Amino acid sequence: MQREYSLSFLTVADVSPVDAVKIAAECGYAAVGLRLLPAAPNEADYPILTDASLIKETQAALKDTGVKVADVEIIRITPEFEAKKYLQFLEVAEQLGAKHILIAGNDPEQARLTQNFAQFCELSQQYGLSCDLEFMPWTDVKNLTQAQQIVEASGQDNAAILIDSLHFDRSDSTLEQVKALDPKRINYVQLCDGLAHYDSSDAGLIKIARSNRLVPGQGEIDLVSLIRALPANMTLAAEVPNLMLAQRPALERAQINLNAMKQLVAEAEQNAVAG
């Protein structure tokens, strides 16, 4: 099985879903990630959730290019979460042929979070979607251990863990934990790079995550070891929002990150042979 690469939403957040698909195809990505719901209260709604013509245009672009929708985002599980409020989200995700839903845990009561996550998994299963819980140090799912606890406790076959290399590096998660994961519990991994020294406050972590990530291989995170710790041919997604890089055309940004990921994979494979 050949390794596939996905173009995550935040890397080209300034372009339309149709353009994101076309850019992915031109660069050589197999898939894209699309945002259907706002990630923050001050973020505007995304037209694709309600605009039937945009959905059709995106479907046409996907068909014409052969690019797939890997993931859609973002579902935040809060104390008030009700799974059935997201039926339209699930319906659009299904229409787009999406495979995975990016989930964030924003409920400090883990038992309730787990129950709501399990219920959403059950509902999402009806639409052929997995629920991929992303741990982030400033949320209520802070590390790989906690994400694994929730996913396993949910008892759902479509429950999975999403590893983002930045959050992995900034949490107390380990490569040994990654290696020990059941391959069925991980569908794709988001890659970017970062510096060894950073503002570790919640505000500092959020600022870097949303606007100052580095191209894979241009920072100090040991991405080669992370790639080697993952199941073979795991799909790698470029999630690299960067204010300086955003000054370049989206196509150029996408290509830079794809080339960078491929270079890291080549290094990981070379190291494996040498080792």
C-alpha cells in the first residue's frame, strides 16, 4: 500500500473548498481536510455547511481530480454537547465522502466527555465516519494517555486517536506510547514542526498552533522518529498555519509542505534500513 498525504484545512485556510481540492490535486496530495464548523466563537460560519451549490461544486472538483476528503472539522465536545444537533454536519460530511471527523474534548468531566463521545461515535457510524479525538495540551484531553483512555472506554469501533506532531511534542506523550497503539485506533497524523523553546502558557500554545507552526523539518521536533513509530504507510496530513508562509500563494504553501513531508519519510525509511 502506497503512503498517502493529505492537505489539512489550516494550511490553506484562505481558499475555498473547491480551490483546496484543485490545489491538492495539482501538488499530488491524495486527500484534503475541510472545515465545516467554526473552531472558535469569533470565527465566521463556513458556507459549505449550508450552501448546496458549493457542496455540488466541491463534489464535482473531487470527482474530476480523484482527490478524497480525509477529514472534516471541527466538533467540540462540551458539557452541553448533544450529538443530534450535528446531523447537518454529518449529512454534509457524508455527501462529500469524508472518512474522519476531527474531535476536540472540551469538558473537564471525563466520564461525561466519554459518554458524549461514545454517543457521537454511534451516530457518526451511520454516516460511515470515524471520530478522531485530538489531544491538545490546553484542552480537557491533554495527552495521548487521556485520549486513549476515552477512545477505549467509548467501546466504539469507529473511535480513534488523532496525533498532531505539535501537540504530541508539547504534551507528556511518548514515542513508546505511539508504538504501542492499536493500529485500528489511528487513521491519520497531522504533521508540522516547531521550536524547542516556546511559550508554554495556554495562550502561547494556542497562538503557535493557530498561526506560527513551521514546515515539517524546519524546526526542532523529532518528526523522523515519530514517523518511524507510526504504523507503516500511515496517512500524513500537512497542518501548517504560519503567518509568514501565508504571504505566499496557497499552491506554493501546499507544495512546500508536501515536499517536506516526503523528505522526512525518506529520512525515516533510510534510518530504518540503517538501523
